[in-house]
Amino acid sequence: MNSKPKYSLVIPIYNEEETLAELYWRISTVMEQMDGSVELILINDGSRDRSLELLRELHEKDPRICYLSLARNFGHQIAVTAGLNFSRGQVVVIMDGDLQDPPELIVDMVEQWRLGYQVVYAQRTQRRQEGWFKRLPAYMYYRILRHLADVDIPIDTGDFCLMDRCVVDVLNAMPERNRYIRGLRAWIGFKQTAVKFERDPRFAGDVKYTFRKSFTLGMNGLVSFSKVPLRLSIYLGLFAAFVSVSMAFLVLYWRLFSPGSALTGLTIVIMAIFFLGAVQLVSIGILGQYVGRIYEEVKGRPLYTLAEVAGFDRNRS
Ligand code: UDP
Ligand code: MG
């Protein structure tokens, strides 16, 4: 590639050896339909299977394929960030590597971009063949987040999207490490629109987002975009204060007017201790979520370490 490509496709890869061939095949069909040059950026996020070898082979076969290999598993959001940092296209598309995001939709997204939208995100209307234990929490989470977040994060959208260079540049300039890309994307603004699609089942292999990873991502979204949980501690505290004052009066009443009552004894003391203990621990826990993130940010470590880079050299300064 001698000049800058028009389109960059950024795809994180974590143990996807079974899908890579099919992914390449589907994407190359789409690339044929595009009206400009395309660079395909695959990011190996510390895969433990043959993914990296397959990426090397693909790069040998097709010069449009560039790849980055992170030195260990840094997680989906960081892998995508690395890809965005290296992307050069005027238009950048982020998608998953498991073919749950149909590459064919890119053509529709580009059409919207031509109409003047700088961000075109894919919004799922249906998640085929994903169990209720994934769908229900996801359904609830997006709705809660929408209520609590300072910015308007569209519901049922993932990271599958198209972004104009001006948006990618802002995203790349954001130093924060607890990255919730779909939130940051909404925060940046510009003209945004949705393209609806039905989410296909994974082409092959297991889900790489373990419950823990999904939970961390969810927490990142909430904590990065809302201060409401902090206020929750105040409400909890006020509620506890209200309960303690009422109890004080009640206990005094029992003490004076019904001396035989069992409630004046140890029971009530123990209950009060547990109740107040719980309120305090919950509040400290919420605070901890925010403080922990401040700590992470302050350390200022790089977001990722690169072990291998191929395909970009000719044009990078
Ligand atoms: N992924 C990654 N690093 C991780 C976990 C996932 O790069 O630590 C990639 C994975 O290869 C896939 C995408 O992120 O391309 C989405 O992962 P997955 O399909 O497991 O998540 P889900 O579809 O359930 O959101
Ligand atoms: Mg998936």
C-alpha cells in the first residue's frame, strides 16, 4: 500500500483459530465491494492457540492484512484501542472476530457515513441463540446504564461501529485506561446514527468473554460514566440514620412502658451492629471502585505492550 488506505477494519483476536479462515473469507468478499483501499488490522490479544501463526500466514498471503500482537492478554477493549492507535484509514470500523457482527453490514454503515454521519453504530434487534443468562443481564444492564450515565449511551449497542477519522483521533487522544469504548464513543459526540442488525451466533469456538470479564466491563461502564453510585452511599447513610433514630425512640418506649419486652435485650443490639456494618461496607465498597480506578489512572502505565507488529512500516512515521 503506497498511500493511506481509505478504510481500516479493526478486529481483536483472542483464541480464534477456528474462525480466522472464515472471517478472512467473508471480509475479503466485503472488501471487494468497497470503493477504496482497505487495511485489515487484526490484533492478537495474547492468544494461546494458533491464532498468531495464522495471522502471520494471512499477512504473507495478503498485504492488506496488518497485525499487531500484544505481549499478553490485555482484554478486548485494550486490544481494540491498540488497533485504533495504528489505524490510518479515513473511516475506521471496529468489529468482533467471531463473526457475530456480520461484515456485510459495513456496506450499509458506509452509506450512512456518506450521508454525513461521523459515527454509525450497529444496534442489535435480536441476539440469536444466546442463552437467557446472557441476554437478561445484558438487557437489564443497558437500561440501567442509560438511566445512570451522564452521556446518552444507546441501548443494545456493542463496539461494532464505523467512525470517521475525526472521532478516532479524539478517541486516541483519550488517555484513560478503564476504557469503555461504546461509552467514550457516545461522549465524543458528532452526528451519530444507528444501523439495526440481528446478532448471529458465534461462528465457532467458545465465548471469550468470561463472566468475570463481562462483569468488569459492566462496572467500567457504570463507574466511568456515572457518579450516581457514589450518591447511593449518601442515600444509604441517610436511610440508616432514619432507621436508627426511629429505633432509639422505640427502644426507649419499650424500656419505659413495657419492661418485660425481649427486644430491649441483645437481639436488637446485634441487629443494629450488623445493619450499620453492612451499610458502611457497601459504601466503602462503592467508594473503593472509584478510588481503585483513580489509582490505576495515576500510575500512568502504558495501555499495552507490543510484541510484534507487521504490515504498517511502509507508511508509519
Ligand atoms: N476478545 C479479545 N480479548 C479478550 C476477550 C475477547 O480480544 O480477552 C475478542 C474476541 O476474540 C472476539 C471479541 O473480543 O473477537 C468478542 O469476544 P466474545 O465473542 O467472546 O464476546 P461476546 O460476543 O460474548 O461479547
Ligand atoms: Mg462474540
